[in-house]
Amino acid sequence: MRKFYLAIIFLSALFFSCDPEENTELSDFEVFCEMVANDAKPIALSAPQRSDAMDANWDDYLKIATQYEVKIYRESNFPVTPLFPVGVTKGKEVAIIYREPRFVQYEQLKADLEKIDPIEAARRFGRLLGYSPQGINELLMKNTDFRTLDSFGVERQVTHLYYENIDEAKNFYQEVLGLQSTDSNRFMISEDAILQLHAMDQDHPRGQAKSTAIAFLTDQLPEWYSYIQEQGVPIKYTYKPREGGPHDGFVAIDPGGYLLEFEQFKQHPENELFMAYLEKAPRIQTDIENLNFYGSITWTYHNDLLGMQRFYEEVLGFQLVADQGWTKIYRTSPTGFIGLVDERRGMMDFADSKAVEIEWSVSDSAMNGYFAKSIYWSEEMNGLIGPEKYRYLLR
């Protein structure tokens, strides 16, 4: 959010810069120099201004830059990308604040502008300015017809699982875990994170790799662990709480062989934003006395974690709320999350064909028309086939 706020500061300067004798450009410039000096931004930009205004400010800019041990460059040919509205720098100059090797990076971007897609150019420029993926998406949506899935208002996440014995699976989730059912085969983990159970079919046959695990978020791990043991549910990983760790949990196995991770996240540098969201999540009571859940993570397993991360941030537009290095957790609905896992370190292996599909329900019906033009769109399934053949249903 801080990086997006910086973007807003710059845009405000673009639109509302005053005459030199009345502006606050020097104080703004000093703030940006401090940010670059402390690595809060890779590079920063002064407000666009006429050449005579830049002449009047330049000596002061040099003094401030020297004070913060950063460098500045006077740019009269500002790169045009969809990151900012067309024309706001036309006929004006911008002072670029940087430390090496960031200026080399800036020059490389300028040299590549005619060779690369405008949206990708905007993303490169946004990253160079220190904007978050969400901040870049917001600016692109203001200046182009670009949209992300998240911008259509995701209200619910449904994880679809497939079973040889569907009745046994339904009984497990309803009678053993005590989940509330919304119909005969849909079960609520939290207000908007749902499991939907299916019998195996042609696309999801017997023996298909799971390549997924389901996390049930709770702050009642000891109670759930005792209960699960009493019910005779197979345990893959036992409950071993760690003082000072980012999370605790244990892993059980459902009747179809899916791994169920009962998990509690704790205050830790990698979880701080995640914890803020979880704090507000309502507890959903199960039919098991005094036991509840308040969210769910559907873990998916990948060969190319970076490629999946870009898909989730740039196409789907979801927010990264916890970064464990080899796992990336995204908030996809108010209490529903997707966890991308490097399969080399995760509990499951990557598989081309997998016994899971993910569904997102959105509030804006214009979503289908927009994504029907996407390279990921599958008309047959009315959804997206993402990298590594994960299937995403859109409703």
C-alpha cells in the first residue's frame, strides 16, 4: 500500500503542480530523495515542469540530492507508457532521482520501449518506480481498458474435489468435520470459502494426482487435534507447536486421499498483512461443539512458482498477503486464499493433470465478456486454463 500511495503522490504532482513560486516541489523532492536513499523506491521522479521552472529549481535539487547522497538526471524525453495518462509530461521535464545501477535499468527500459508490449513496458516502469503489482494494476485500469479478475469483485471461492466414493466423502465433511452444507455437496469452511465434492468423472478419473491440499484456518489447534484423533482420522503430520514460528498445524487425510492442513498463523514478519486480514474474519461454528474455522487456503503445487506468481498478480490481480519464500499466499475472496507452493519443497508434487478445480464467483457480470478475449479463456469450461494447466471456473 505504501508503494501505491507513492504512485498517487506522483500522479497528484502530475495533475496539480503549481507555479514555481507557489509550489511545494522542493519539499516533495526532498521526500523522494530520502526514499531513494533508503531504498524505499528504486528511482523517484520530480513533478513534471516547464524548462524555465526546472532551471529555477535545479540548483536546489542538486543541493538536496547531494545531502542524501543520491544522483539526479534532467529528463526532457520522458518515456510514454500506459502507466501515466498520455500528455501529462508533453513539453515538460522531469528530474529522475536514482542510485546506481538503477539509471542503467532506466536507460535499458527506454531502449526497449519500441520493442515490447505497452502493458509490459508499463509494468517494467512501475517496478522501477517501486510500485506494487496491485498499484501498477490500478494505474493501468485508470489509463487503459485493462482489468483484472479481482477488479470485478470476487465474492466467493469454491474448491472442487473429486472422489471415488462420493457418499463417504460427504459423510466425512458433514458428520466428522461438522461443516455446514449449502446444498447436498457444498460445504462451508468460512463465509466465502467453500468445498464442493464430486464423483470422479472422465476429466478426473481414479488415480489422478491431487496436486492440492486444503488448509482449515483455526485458533483451536489443540482441540481440533484431539477431536480428529478421537475420530480415527489418519494423521500424516502430527501437531508439534513451535515457539516463535510463523504458524503451527497438523495434517490429516480425508477419505479420498486429499491432505487437510489444520493451521494457525501467528505474528511473524512473513505474516503481518495476512494476520491483519485474519483478525477480522468471522468464526464459523461447525456442528462439533465449540469448534470453528475462519478461513481456508487452497494450496496448489508448481514447477514454475515465479510464472504462477505473475499470473496471480498481473492477470487475476490478487494481493500477496504472506510470502514464505517457497510459498506465496494470495487473498482471493474475503476469507478465501490460494497458496502457491514450490513443489520441490511442498507436501505434494506438481502434476499436469490434477484432481482439483478452483471457482471464483464475482459481482460484476461484465467479467465474462472481458476474459473471453483472454489467451487463457476456455469457452468449453467457461473459465480460465492458467499456467501449468490449473483450471479456474468463473461464475
